[in-house]
Amino acid sequence: MAIFVDDNTRLAVQGITGRDGSFHTRQMMEYGTRVVAGVTPGKGGQTFDGPSGESVPIFNTMDEAVREAGANTSVVYVPPAFAAGAIMEAADSGVDFIVAVTEGIPVLDMARAHAFVRDRGARLLGPNCPGVISPGKAKVGIIPGQIVTPGPVGVISRSGTLTYEAVAQLTAAGLGQTTCVGIGGDPLIGTNFVDALEAFGSDGETEVIVLIGEIGGTDEQEAAVWVSENLDRPAVGFIAGQTAPPGRRMGHAGAIISGSSGTAEEKMKAFEENGIPVAKRPADIVVLVQEALSV
Amino acid sequence: MNVHEYQAKEIFRAAGIPVPPGEVADTPERAEELARGYGGTVVVKAQVHSGGRGKAGGVKLAPSPEEARQHAEAILGMEINGLTVNRVLVTPAEDIATESYVGVLIDRKTQAPTFMVSAEGGIDIEEVAHTNPDAIRKLVVDPRYGMLPHQAYWLASTLYDDPALAKQASRIIAQLYDAFTSAGASMAEINPLISTDAGEVKAIDAKLSIDDNELFRKPSIAEYRDLSAEPWAETRAREADLSYVKLDGNVGCCVNGAGLAMATMDLVKFYGGEPANFLDIGGSSNPDKVVAALEIITSDPNVEVILFNIFGGITRCDDVANGIVAATQSIDIKPPILIRLTGTNEELALQILADAGFSAFTSMDEVVERAVQMTEGN
């Protein structure tokens, strides 16, 4: 099994004709993701050429992508100025899962979009996230396909390349994954650690979950409590930003220690107090996962 | 992006918030001239992107124009939390009857603009939230409807029992929400909001942080950026579309991805070293970006060794290697450079780097440990 995306995923790509959108659509198709539609307003009626000669229809609206091509998932590669609008359009179209890769969306736009998406009962992953990959089944977003392999580990992370680093090390050690989820580096995200944990918690094949957090906010602290109260399998953790100074944004819009809140220390402590062993460096994640699986 | 108090006050005034007059001076003479113009006692306030200005001696009451000049002399050029004061705001002193706090920020948990008000003004709101949370009234604004009149009044009625004052405060709270959204802010604060003996409610301080992601569509706000308040390296980083934060150590770091960049800094510390910076070079192999990154890192005289940590996922390692080779050929770099590359086409990349005479690695631990060993004292 897997969470969020699998063999049943029928994907519409919003912004398929853009530079990033077209590049990553080919990557997703090469990985085996079923891309059923592209959406670019004004380019409806054209087609997008897949890597093996497939022809993907392009529509003007998400509504058409759902009605005519049967999309049930969308991914957003639309520029920041229009991304919140694209997310809300996707929520209105009836897809139940939306992945927003776009970085740099104004936070006030996202405050409105999150409320809108919640009201329509859709799940949003991101924004400012690398997306999600269920090894051997489907990938939606930009996570490189060659670093993953099927197996029993679930991965949840706020970061992109740090996730790749950790996942590549897991794969090299023979520890495959059910699904790797990048929840995003923005302060307001649609799917947080607890949401992803809940999904993994009802996935029969996930035997251990890796939580890769970073400074800023209290999402990891809440996840730690949730794990100790609800999770019936082990989790291990890593937190980036132990050397980050307070009050400075570390690349991600959400990676900032405000006052004395959101430090790596506080998050690591919350993990440890709730029975989640914490890796001191990325290489130790593999060791902790091996230990968790051998118990 | 932070804006100065006097700039935040301009934005607040434009939204209709009653803010006493005030002008900035960059010389003591100008401060004296402004004080004379206002007559009576004025306040001379350091304009710098830092809290704790009062404690640092950057806010002074001046009963006479001469004293305004003397205070300006002392404050201009002063360092507050490492930032030099280039300007002071001169503003008439007010008769303060009561002080309260009004602030709004984007709250991560409620995912919405969230107001906090307290009748305990002129204080550190974070501290009050810890020590006396009952003294704070909170309101989550639904961003789709904005601040509703009864909500603004509900907040204001916490601050004042007198309905005439509460009515004024309620209008100010609604105006603050308008200023917050129209400026594209992530935080706006009036601390303190005062009432005077004459029964007027006014904002005598103003704080505003702008969401960087708004600047592309708010050119008039973007113009408020004070380049003199920002180190050269940060300006250069922004222009090159890199994220850079200077730290105090001596191991220069250049990494693709924010999370991996933080983890690299932490690993430097793990091996007994101190990172000189956070730098996220992004997903590009563009040599121009590598040049900018190297210029920024080497502008810090503490840097003794430069460490690249690149995970090639979608970006191909050989592209990045070529970018690094091209960049280092175009500028003269003194500190030794260690490079770690892993991912797509890493063997090819290692060959390119070896041919160009670089020490190249594939393990993150190995390269960080080696970099730390190359610094003084290790």
C-alpha cells in the first residue's frame, strides 16, 4: 500500500506548458504516473507530448480536466502570482488531492486558499513542497524517482534536498519506502506532520515512519505528542537547524525561530520525550530505522 | 522585509490611523531644526531594524531643541544589536494617560491573520503571553470576510471601559487590518496604542514586517527597503536569488536546498567546527549563481575553508561540477574549496572536479569532517 498517490492516481498538471511544468510532467510520466490532463488557460485543445510518444490533452480549466479526462489529483506548477487561484480552482473541480509545488506564494493568498480548500473537503499538500512519491507506483511533484525503492519505511519531511539525502541513504542501505511525503517549507501548509502521520497510521505496509523536521512553528511538537498517543508503530526523527540563529529566515519562509519558540532543541526534546529517537546527523537516520525495524 | 518605524507610520497614516506627526533626521542639526519646528518636548528615536531600541539608549525625550540635537548626536552612528543607526525620527511627545497593545500576525496554527490586544501596553507581548495569558484577547480573522465591525469593537472593548475611547480604538483596529493586508504584511503592531488626557486614542509606535513574497506586486512597498540597513552580502544574495544568512564561524557553506543547508551547518558543529553562514544556492547549476555564492562567502574574512554540499536529484551533478569549475576560473578564491556531490551522474562530476584539481567527495560526513579539520585550531 501507499498513501496519497498510487496506481489509481489520475493526474492533471496545472501549468503543464510552463518550463518547470513541462519538464516535471515528463519526469512523472517516465516514472509511471498516469498523467491524464494538462491545464493552461488559453491553451485548451492543444496536446502535450509525453516522453514515450503519449499525447496528453490540454484543457483551459480544471473542471474540464475532471469531467472529460477523469482527473482525481492535481499538481500545481503555476507561478506564485496565480498559484493560490490555481489551488482554489482545483479544489472547486472536485479532485480530492492537490499538490502545490510553487514556492513564493504570498501568505495572505494562502490564508484564503487554505480556508477555501478546507471547506471543499480536498487535501492540499504544500505549497513550496517537493510533492509525494510512492515507489513503484506514482510520483506527483519533483522528487527524483531514482533515489527511492519500495519497502516498509514512511517518510515525512518539510524539506526537499534533505529528504532526498535521507531517502537515498535509506535506499542505499536496502530500506525501501511505502511513500515519501514532502509537506513543504512554508509557514501555512495544507498537510502537516499529524495529517501525514494519520495517513501512514492506517497504511498496513508502513512499519516505521521517519519525521524530518526543521526550525519554526510547533508542528513537530504536536506530531510528537500524536505519535505517543496514537501511533501503533515506531517513528524516528531528525531536526535541521540546530545552529540557526533566532529571528532569521533560513531559506524556507517557515524556517524561522520566533522569539524563543520553534527551536531545534525544543523539537528534539519533544521527540525524545515522546519516545521518538532523534538522529544527531542525517547518516544516523538509517541506523535508527534499522533499530526500529529489528525490535 | 522589515520597514522602519517612520515608514510603517506613513503606511498607518495612509490607512487613516491617527499617528502624531514626525520626520526623520540624519544629522543632529536637522534633528534640532525639527524639534524647534514642533516646539515643546520631542522624542528622538533611532530608526533601525531591531527591537530593544529603548533599552539600548536609542529612544530619548528632549525637552528642548538643543537636547534634541545632543540626543541625535549620541544616537546617530550608535550600534543596536549590531546594526548602525543612520537616521532618527523626531516626533512631538504625547501626554500619555494609558498604554495598550494591538498587534496582528499570520498565525501558523489558525492559518489566518490573528489579532492580539492587551490593556497592558508598552510591553513584550510574547512575555505577557507566557506570564499572564489572560491579559491578552485573541481574535482569528477569516481572511475571506476581513475584519468585521463587531469583531473590532469586541477587541477594543478589552482596552477601554470608556465607550468613546473604545469606539476610536475599534476604528484603529479595523484600519490596522486594512494596512496589514494592503501592505502585504506578515506582522503589524502598535505598541503602545495610547489614550491621552484629552480623550484621544493614537498610535505612537509602529512596527511592520512585509511578506517577501508580496514584494513583486507591491512596488511602492518594495521601495521602502533600506539598503544601508543591510549588509552588502545580503543585498548581493537577494539580487542573485540566493538565500544567505551570515553566522560567526569559519567554515563557509554552499548547499542546494534550505533543509540540507541547515543540516550541513549542524554537521559542521557536530564535528567540532563552526559554520560561517547559511547559503542555499537553489536547484540551479548556473555558473553565475556559483560565482555570486563564492563572492558572498569570501566577503566574510572569517572564512577559512569553503564547503560545497550538493545533492543532485533533478539537477545533474556534472552540470553543477561544470558550474563550479567555470565559476572558480572566473574569480580568484583564496580559501581551499572542498566539494561533495552525490546523485545523478556523480561519477562524471567527480572526474570533472578531479581534472580541475579539486578535492571531491561523495559522503556528506567525510567532506564536513575534512573541512572542519582544515580550519585553524583543529
